[in-house]
Amino acid sequence: MPYLLISTQIRMEAGPTMVGDEHSDPVLMSFLGATKRNMLGNHFWEYYVNDAPRIVLDKLESRGYRVVSMTGVGQTLVWCLHKE
């Protein structure tokens, strides 16, 4: 999977950071130390870490991922990364 979306809500200095969905690479999720969860009311699972986004971005860069774009949606920040 060459594309990855990560996001955080409200405070980007502290985390948690959402790092994947139920179809994400389990090896990569393990490398990030991610935990799979299902929030009440959602019909999907997501992976998250308690790290701030900067820490997650540093880890992903070490694995060859590069930020393609970043945007804010309400109080959520989203980064799109790609691995060649």
C-alpha cells in the first residue's frame, strides 16, 4: 500500500494520532505501535497511537514515506503520505 492517511483532532502537539484503517498493513501498524479500536457509533475500525503527529511522521519518513499533502478539516488535521 503506497498511500497512507494520518490525522489528529484538536491538538496536534499531544496526540493521539490516527494512523490507519481496518485494511492497513499490520506490519506497519506494529512498527508504529498502533492499537486497533472501534469508537462507539462508528461502523469501522481504526488504528491509533498516543504519539503526536510529528513523532509519527518522523517514524514514517524512516520507512520511506513522504508527505504529499496536508489539510485541515474543521478541528481535524489530515496528512496524505506516499511511499515509492
